Amino acid sequence: MPENVVSIFMLPFFACICGIGPLIFAGLLLYNARRGDRLMNSIKSAKNLPISSIQTDTGLVRLCGVITHIATPLFPQDPQPQTLLRLRIEAWKESASDDHMEWAPTADKIKAVPFLLSDGRDSIWVSPDGFEKQLMGPGIIPTHAQIEDAVIILQIPPGAMVKRKLRYQLWELHLGQQVTVVGKAQQINGQMIIAKTKDQPLIISPGEISAIASETKRQTNTSWILTLVLGIPGLVILCGSIIGFGIALLKLLAAIPK
């Protein structure tokens, strides 16, 4: 029997680890890609209807209207009361060798309250809980005053602001703004509202439905491509490591005295 049995299995073991890592990330990306496909199907199947014709059994609907009332404005003193606010903070991250530099998120906070959506004839309440925030479209670069207000409203901890080089993205929905909503009508406490359900998404965006569909498709395609880029090599390495384990086991058995 070989003096060092561990050395026989060392290479296949490390190969196995190297294969499992990419496969884990590929699995997460596959989940995002499949979720993106479901979102695309939901957007395509949503019925474009006036608010007056919506019922709880209508299914997924697509509405375009103006925010005419906010249940509890996030910052009542603001001349344009907000129903939704999101601030993303990223810090410039440098490695010790300076060969890998990138923007890394340090905080991504969001706060939203119900609002009344009007299409000019009728109105319906929208509950933003659990909406798809990644489909809000590109944010804006906020001013210093907007950053200060957002940090207070969103209760962002001071630790997220101590990095030397930061950049910010801000998203907000306010009174009088036109938005697109994709969701399902529900009866809650005797009132019909648009809200997220277990089997249907909720999309709220200031963009047109075509822009929402385009962004969903872009994110989904990116997830599918990265799934293949990581998954195929990871699977090949993992299969190679399994073969390596088999060869190592045969060598070990062959070395056993008869």
C-alpha cells in the first residue's frame, strides 16, 4: 500500500472543489434566469385594461396612470410627496495588488407606502410591498441634499457612508408622477387593491411597458449566458474529478498486497 494515501486523492479532491464552486454560482444564476423567464411571461400575459373593468378574477393586469394620492407620504414636508424611495450606495473597492478594482454595494435601502393610481376616469390603490425593484429602470445621480434626506428617511447606518470613494443611485416615485403597474387585483378589508400575490409578481415602474420588457429580457439573457459560462466548465471539472477519484481508487486497490 502506498505510504501516503492522501496524496493519491489530493488532486481529484481539489479538482472537485474547483468544479463545485462554479456550479453553485451557476445554480443561483439559473434560478434568476428561470425567474426572469416567468416575469417575461407575466408581462406578456398581463391584460391592458381600464381601471373601471378590473375585478379580482380578472387575473394579471397592466395599468398606466398617475399617482394622485399617497397614504402616508415618506417626507410630508417635501413639495412633491414621495410614495417610494430607494437609495443604493457603492464604494470603490481596491485589492492589495491593485489588479482587481470594482464598485461594491455597501447599502441598498428602499421604503414604499400605498398610493392611489388614476387613469383619468377611475382610481385604484396599489400596495408596493414585494414589488420587483430591479425593474424600476435606471436611477438618477442624486444631489447632496437628496442624499441627506434619503439617508434620514431610509435610516441608513453611518457605517455605509464612511468609505472614501462612494457613488449613489436614487429612485423615487412621487405625487403626480406617471407610472406603469403590472399586478393582480385583490379584495382586502373590503377594498380592491393591486398587490403582489404568491403566484403573480408586482411591477411598478416609471417607464413604459416596452422598456420594462426590454430590461427584463436583458437581465434574463445575461443570467442564461453566465449560467452556461460557469456551469459548463464547472460540470467538466467535476466530472474530471470523479474520474480522478476512480483512477485513484483503482491505484490504491492495485497496491494492496494479494
